[in-house]
Amino acid sequence: MSTKINQKDIDKVSINWLIGSQLSWNYERMMGGGYLYSTLPVLEKLYSGDKDKLQEMMRVQSQFFNTTPHMGGFILGMDIAAEEAEGYKAKDTVASLKTGLMGSFAGVGDTIFGVLFPTVFGSVASYLALKGNSTGVVIWLLVNVVILIFRYFSVRIGYKQGVKLVSSMSGHLNALTNAATLLGVTVIGAMIPSVIKAPIALTFKTGDVELNIQETMDQIMPMMVPALLVGVIYWLLGKKYFNSTRAILSTIVLAIILKALGIM
């Protein structure tokens, strides 16, 4: 039987990765089981004539692995290219490749797909939804479809480009991550005054003079309260026992209390 990897094999790996990359996620090996499941079509073809080598490579592929699912396809593609070229001799190379790339690729993937895209497109979609515009839903769905297509073809790109992909990207990974982070922060800052509403209802009266707290604060810094609110929540999210769920619940409770007291 020919051990030449073809496009059909690559497509099987891509589909397996889309479906099962995190299905067996656990604290011991994290995505190791999903990685093994994804590579099975290739392993069974490359080592079909040697059961011992197949079992050993399955053990190698099931070891600890964790990266952003959106970037894992590139590593899978490079893994397949190495094994196709060297066979069982690539065992150590594959282990080193996975260990060396999963961290750096996770940094880029988490920033782009975990922070930047949800922040930019999620904010736009939610803003349109708040205005009663259904276009926001369409935008969010299209973004996720494009991401799925990108993930599907990432295995092909990794397989065809191999090591060249790493060498060509190595000098740009940090710059890409920093640029994506800066863009995400900029978008969040720009969306604060548009999305977050926290007007102060308090007024002070002294004789015939009436002081409107909200108007006074706007003269000092427009949208000061929303900015402070975001800053406080961001700071709290860095604390050990505070998470996004508690942030949402705390904000709801605080809003109800302040409204009841007539402060907001």
C-alpha cells in the first residue's frame, strides 16, 4: 500500500480537528486525545504495515498538547509533512515540533481569535442589536463561518508550507500579537461611550442654585462613569476569585441598588 499522503487524507484530518480537537479535553493531557483523533487517518496509512510503530506513534500523538484550536491545524499539517518524509524516524521531531510551537501559536491565536475578533465583531454586532438592527446577527454568523473555513484550510497550509511557515512567521509573531492587542484595546475604548450607559441622576440644591452631577462630570470628562466602571471590572477580573460571571451579576445588582436609591 502506498504511504503517500493525498488531499483526501488531509481533509479527513481537518474535519477530525474541527470536530474533535477538544472533545476529550482533560487536565492531564488537555488536547492530546483530540490531537491523536485528528491524526489517526494519517497514522493508520503511514504505519499500516507495522503495528508496533503505529501504537508507539499513537502514544506520541496522545501526549500533552494545548494550543488555540484555530492555530492547531498548522501544527498538524507540519507534523504530517514531517512524518510523510521521514516516517517513524520523525518521532522525536514531531514531539519537539508540537512542544515548540503550541505555546507561540497559542499566543497569536488567543489574541486574534479569543480577544480581537470577539471584541471587534462582537461589539459591532451587539451595538447593532441594541439599535434593533438584525445586521449584527448576520455579521457575527459570517465571521464564525469564515473562521471555520480558515480552520479547515489551516491543515493544508501547514502541510504544504511545512517548516517554511514557521521560519517566515517567526519574526512577525510578536509584532502581530502586539498589533492585534492594540487594535482590540482601541476598539473597546471606542465602544465604551456608545454601548455603556450609566447616567448619574443625583442633583444638589442650595437655595435657588441646582447642581446637576452628570452635567458637571461631563464638563470634566464625558462618559467618566462608564470608563471608570470598565476600568474597575477589568481590574477585578485580574483577581483570583473574580470571573466574568461574577462581574455580570455584580453589575446587575449594583445597577438595581443605585437605581432604587435614586443615584442613577
